[in-house]
Amino acid sequence: MGDILVDNNTANNTAFNDESTINASRGISDFNRPHVLKISYVYELPFFSNAAGFMHAALGGWSVSGVTSFQSSLPFSILDSNGGNAFLGAGTSPVSASLASGETISDGMSSGSVTQRLNGWLNPAAFSTAPLLYPAQCATDPNFCTTGFGNLGRNIYRGPFQQNWDFSLIKHFKITERQDLRFAADFFNLWNHPNFGTPLVTDYEQYLAWAASGQTSPDPFGRIVQTTGTPRLIQFSLRWTF
């Protein structure tokens, strides 16, 4: 089931589309991740476990551990900052754009690998602005060029799937019966794998303004220009217990 939480702050539930009905705001919450898999492990390496003297001290007693995560990206909505202005001031609260005639929700997503789609995660041809309430009158009188609400729901799209690998290599040096020296090499984001966020601009009205301006800069609509998490970090530590 969906819910009507708009963001992490449950005390700030901004209405979406038509404020007069709570059903217009229904959708998954902004922090919803339907698929999350986390695997943690610790394994003591068997190599040189039965050796003696220097061989055991230097090469035995090593272990590895880690946490591997796979998860869905966060959801986002396709907006129209000029939508709903017949009922609300433009930009007063989030209003969705609409699907273009003959298009489906799946048509709104581009295809290809993640890296191929970073500059166009969305297909702008699949969308249109929120509909005019009086299109015939608007053709002769701009006072009638007011808009209703789009037909797209809240949080119906997601960014790229995400993964992360944290890994540690650990060695215990037994100094005396009561003293132990622990060496650890920790690798956060072991493979230096980038996890991309959601598109920064999902306002279809902004896309139309960009298209009308004749700019040569990249289309901002649906571009993914940010990552989540950190690049690979490596740390070494020694811990003496006594």
C-alpha cells in the first residue's frame, strides 16, 4: 500500500495537486525503498592457522569482514510549476505534470545503461504540462489561460539502483595472555562504485522554458548530476587492548 507522507518530516505533509482531497496526495513516501538487501559477514582465514613461531605470528590469524548493500533508489515526481494556477498561486504547492497523449508511465523513462542515461534519465517527449481549463477561451483571451492539475501521481519514478561494498582485513597479534594488538585495514566503498541520486530538475515547465530559450547548454530536465555516499575511503588502525 502507498502512504501520504511527503517527506521525512511527518509534521510537514505538503499537499500534492488538489488540496481539497487527500487522495490527490496519495503515493509512496519520499524515503521509500522497496528493495533493500544487506549482507554482513566475518570469516577467519584458515591459512597458516596451524603454523608455529614467526609463520603463525606474521601470516596466521587473519580475518575478513564486511557489509554489502543493494537497494532501490529514492522516488521522485514529475512536476509542473505552472500547474494548478486556477486554484493555487503558481508554485504554491507541488503540482504534477501530465502524460502526453498516447504515452504511458513507462514511456517516461529513457532506456540503456545507467551511464548512458545520466544526461537524460527521463524522456521529455512522454510528458506535457497540466491541462488548460478553458483552452478555447484561452485562444482569444489570456485571462482564461489557467491550468488544472496534471494526471501524474506522486513519486512514480525512481533513480538508479544502488550498491555499496565495505570491507575490512583484520589481524590479531597476541602479545601476552592479557595483551592483544589488533590491526585493521578498512575499505569503504571498496570498488569505488558511484551511486547516482535522482534527477535534480523534474519540473516540466522548466524544460519548456529551456527549449524555448534556444540554449546550447545540456537539457537540465531529468539529468542526474549528483551522487550519494562517498568515494572509496581507506583507513588503517591499530588497537592495543590490555
